[in-house]
Amino acid sequence: MRNLQNYFLIIRWIGAAYLLWLGITVLRKSEQPQIAQDKLQWEDACTGHRRAFVSGFLTNVFNPKAIVFFLSVLPQFMDPTADVVRQILILGVLDVIIGVIWWWGVVWLMQRVAETLRKPNIRQWWDRVTGGLMLGAGALLARNGVG
């Protein structure tokens, strides 16, 4: 039990540091002149898919709620007399499929909103708000923990 607590503590600190880093990055970007932002948007468009994947992957890997979800929900759907590994694999694959469908829908919807967010004055406001929220969440996580 102590090892699990240490694991969650490490994940919490890594998650807090990641949120703080994201917040600082977004706030720094919001202070750049529009020409520099246009250049960044072009560079982001060239490497956007890779960055988006890495960002999403790190967010999920360092999110202890995913582990808690699997530990609390999966046992309800498992037959203790059947092969446990096979059941976990099947349920895990189903979770990934459902997640892909869900996030595809979210991405589709956000593409519709993206035009508004690309306007310079809205983009700067959005970056400042989200950067501040990430810094606040990271600070709270580091100070108070996840629960």
C-alpha cells in the first residue's frame, strides 16, 4: 500500500510540474507579437499532430484518475472464473475504441470553433485565461494534492 501511495505522490508532482510548464508556455506565447504568433502557428501546423499526440499521451499517462478508473470499474465487468488477462485486454480495447470515437467527435466539434479562436484579440485573451487556469491548477495540485 505504501508503494502505491508513493507512486501517486510522484504522479501528482509530475502532473503539477507539467501543468505549471504548460501554463507558463501558454502565457509566454500570449505576450508575443502577432507576427511571431503567425510564425508559431505555421510551425505548429507542420508539427501539430505529433505535438498533440505527445501532449495527450503525457496528460493521460500522468493522470492517476485513469488508474483509479480501471481499478474501480473493470472488476465489476469481470468473471472471476474466466481468464482475467483476456478480460482485461478485451475491456481495455473496448475502452480505447470508445475513447477514439468520443475524441474524434470532440475534435470535429472543435474544428468548427477554431475559426473564432484564431482571431488575434480572442486568441490572446484565450491564451491568458487558459495559461492562468493551468498555473492555478498546477499550484493547487502541488499544494493540496489530488484529493
